[in-house]
Amino acid sequence: MARQATPIQYLTAWRLVGNSEVHGTEIWSCGELSTTDNKYHIYVQSNGKVFDIALTEPLRKVNSVADKIEFADSVATVTRYFAYVADISTLNFKQVSGQTRFYSKIISDCKPRTESVGILNTLYECDLSTTWIEGKISISNGLEFAIQDANYDNITDFNAHISGSPLIYELATPTTETITVPEIEVSSTDTYTQIISQGAKAVAWTSFTPNPE
């Protein structure tokens, strides 16, 4: 008789509160950042055992789109729908001649503009109804990030202004990675659920409910 496969547990259905959030100069997402290994940890209890899923980047969610984890047989499959840019000024912005408009290099993996595409930046709110809107960030038809800001009339001052500002943007094609997840030893008094508490740069009230689909 063939061995029955272990049912996949969808730990991130994201039927919940928990969008990535701007906190000052940072974007907080989901996963508790450990200062020991600089990874984002999610503790999962499955079949009476506890597993530690350590991610190099947190799980992100903008609007209705969210990263996802599938977990079975001690392996986590992470599907990411967003890319992260730690410093938006590294995208080589240029100025539209004689205007207070600035555009980045072509972002080839960015999802083309629709009003529902997910973008999050610490300096500019996103508006994708058109390319140029004062004080907003948008996406051009050529897959460039476009910012119009009347406070800056030269590229030097504009680049100084945006330096260090992070950005999340939705990918045209999601990426997938697999992680072998170790079981961890716990005492009889420890309790783990599929809940990430607020703190350590994790957004509040983000829960992971198994969702077999």
C-alpha cells in the first residue's frame, strides 16, 4: 500500500490583520527578528512537536497579497510575492529635464502597474492611478518607479532626501525557496502556537492558521 502523504499545512493564509507597516524609517513585516542570527523566526507546533522556521527576510503583505509558507515533513516552502530594496536611492534615479519629476532605472521583475499592485515606501504613499502624482510614488509603463515632488528641483537634493528609505514592491513572478526546519527541544511548560507576537520589528496580531486548501 502506498504511503499517504502528510497533508500540507498552509501557515499563512493571511485571512487576518497584519499588513507590512511603516514605522518611522523602517518597514516592519511578519516574523520576529533575532539579534543572535539576524533572522526572522516563526515557531510552529505540529503533531506535538515544535519547529523553528528561520527566514532571511520577514513575510510581507500589502493590501490583499501576501507571502506564504507551506509546511510538511519538516520542510517549509516559502513563496514570496514581494521584493525588498533597503535603500531606494540605489535604484539610480534620474530627473526629468526641467521638472520636479524623478524616475528610477527599469525594475525588470516588478509587476506592471495596476491600481492593485502592492508598493510600500517610508517616504511616499503609493498611487498607481497614473504615472505622475504630486508627492506620490507610482510605476511607469516602462517599469520604472516614478516620483513627483515639488520640494526638489535637482537630482542631488532629491537623492539625498530619499537616501536610506526602504521600499517593498510586488513581483511579476513570485519566487519560491525551501527550508529544512529543525525540531527544537522545549520544556513541558513551553507553549507554542502559530501566532507571532508584536515586538522585534514584527507587525501586531499576525496569526498563522493552518488552512488546508
